[in-house]
Amino acid sequence: MKKTKNKEAAALIILLAALLLGCLAALLLRPRKTEPISRSAFLLNTFISITLYDTEDTRILDRCVELCQEYENRFSKTIEGSELYRLNHRNPGETTFSISDDLAAMIGEGLEYSRITGGAYDLTVEPLSSLWNFTDGSHVIPSEAEIEEAVSRVGWENIRLEGNELTFLTPDTTLDLGSIAKGYIADRLKDYLLSEGVRSANINLGGNVLCVGGLPDKEPFHIGLQMPFASYSSIFANLDITDLSVVTSGVYERHFEVDGVNYHHLLNPKTGYPYDNGLIAVTIVSPRSVDGDVLSTACFSLGLEEGLALVNSLDGIYGYFVTEDYELYYSRGAEQFVNEASLQIHEDDAIRTGGESTGAAGETSGTDSETTDAGREGTDTTAGSRADAAGRTETAANSQADAAGRTETAANNQADAAGHRQEAP
């Protein structure tokens, strides 16, 4: 009898040991949750942040920062020795240059949008963007004579690109790639991340937000749209974004006020003065960040009616236009990305939804609405920013990912590799 009990006890011990070993094996073999990793830096004349959600390989982050530095050294208009600097400071009589594939691609994109917009967007705006100064806090308006002289040197028709051969048709034509460089660089960073097997990431180059895939739990990234003229933490809507770019241009980014007039960085290449067309912000959602970068400026330049018409003519591109009376207009299909629960309406600076527009101002399929304040957890990236009195960007661009995989970023659409958009420095 005693021998039987001993056998039963031994069998029980063996069973418990097997169960314990099985549990330990399951714990060891269970996939470990990958914690997000992030890297921030001041490059491209702004704060950048890159967050990876499905890898903990810091080598990839280091390479992303290195790539940004390399692109800045090549495309900055202010760094002596850069490819763009050499073009803008060419010797008298030099007209034709063989340029790199990257520079040729950017100039080609810029020329196409200059053509489409009839020059409302112009990548030869450099004489004007250098004349106006939104960075030193001096708040000086250039003289009319200075502006007229700078305008006389602007004209996208004065350059010709054939393959990698760039020809300047006038001796005083200079280029400003500020409205395209960050978008182009963001796309190249995405290419690199994909080549390294990354499928979930957030690239924020000072306002050019490019999402690689979605969050690891298959949820979209939640990109916040900043309330114009409010702090960067004040948003009026979240966009649910997967594998797309979000870029905003607005009159509240870099600006100063004189005698009640707001002078901002979005300059009209035909008049030399900041645009005054009833818009205060334009946000573009697109597969490629380079398109969003250019179109946010180009569509702002065109105004509400023509800007909406341009967006509606392009496949896979979506726009959000905020007018000076705080009315929000969507391009066709853009409402699909808006998280309705996040749409915030404030009594003092109300964002009223003008609805989906067919391209002509006032032609909408929706009505004005009011929505109570509501938030949503996820990745909050506020697209837009303000500049302080010294012209510095107020931004929380350092991407901080927590254990829940959330990222809070203030995404300003401000300075870029050249230090400018189609704007002053």
C-alpha cells in the first residue's frame, strides 16, 4: 500500500514538473512586445523626430539621422559648398550644370507644380525669401523698391531641366527648395526604413509627418491638426492615418504683425508680399510626402476655389482648407480620415465644417456643424506650429513613445533643409 502511494506521489511530482516546464517554455517562446524607440535631433533647420514601433535596432535610427545630415549638407541653400549653394552662387557666364539625381528629381517636381499652378508656386522665389526676414524678431517690412527688384528676378520659366542637365536662362535666377526638400527627404527615409524591414514608423521632419504603415496593433496613427494661432497642443481634429503623409502650411507658422497686419512666410512670387487670399491653413494628405510638401504651399497660393480644384484633380491626394473665418473645407474624399469624435469646436475660434467641396468655394455637400470636445488615445502628432517673437519654432518635436506605443509630437511645418518654404528665412 505504501509503495502505491509513493508511486502516485512521484507521478504527481513528474506531472507538476512537466506543467511547470511547459509554462516556462511558453513564456520564453512567447513573442516579446517590442517597445517603440525614438531619436530626435535639430537638423534641416528644425527639430526632427523618428519613431520605430516594430524594431529595437537603434542602428536604423542612427542611420536615419545620418541621412538627414547628408541631405542637408547637399541641399541647403545656406551651407557653403552644398550643391544648391554652388548653383545659386555660380560664376558669371556659367549657365549649364550637371546635377545629382536627387536634385534633378526635386527640381523636376517643383517645375511641374510651377507649371500646373501658373507660377503661383515658384521654386525660383529665393530672392524674395531671402529678402523677407521672419527669424530675427526685427519685424521689418522690406521697401517697395527692394521687393520690386526681387520680384524681377523670380520666374520658374528661367530655368530648364533636361535629365540631369540644368540650365539657367538668366544670370540672376536662384533656387529655393524649402517647399519641397523636407518632403523629398522624408520619402527617402521611408525607402530606407522599408529596406531594413521596418513596417511601423513615424517620420516627423519639423512638420512633414510621414507614417510608415500603421501602429503595430493595426490601428492607424492619429495626426492632430493644430488650431490656427493657438498653441501647438491645441488641435481641432485628429486624422486617422495609415501609410500616408500629412503636411500643413499656415499663416501662423512664421509671421509678425505690424499695424494690425499679419505678414507671414507664404509669399506671392508675383507681388513679393505675403498672400492675402482668405486662407489661413492648408493641410495635404498624400502617399508621397514630397507631394504634400509642395501642394500645401501651392494650394495655399491658389486660394480656396482653385486650390480645392487642383487637389480634386489629383488621384489619391486629399486637402483640408481653413479660411480666415475659421471654416473648414474638405476636398473630395478627405472626410474619410477625420476622426469625428476628435473634431473640436470652440466658441471663440470656431472651426466650422463647410463640408466636402467639389472645388468651387461654397459648393459643399455638408452643412456647418458643432461637435463637443472629445479626444482619442493613440498617436497624436499636431501638424502646424507657431513661431515666437524671436522667430524660433515652438515645438515639442521630440517624439516620446511610451509603453502603450503612443507618440505625442508637435509637428510644425516650418524650416527645412534650405531653411525655408516658399517663404522668407
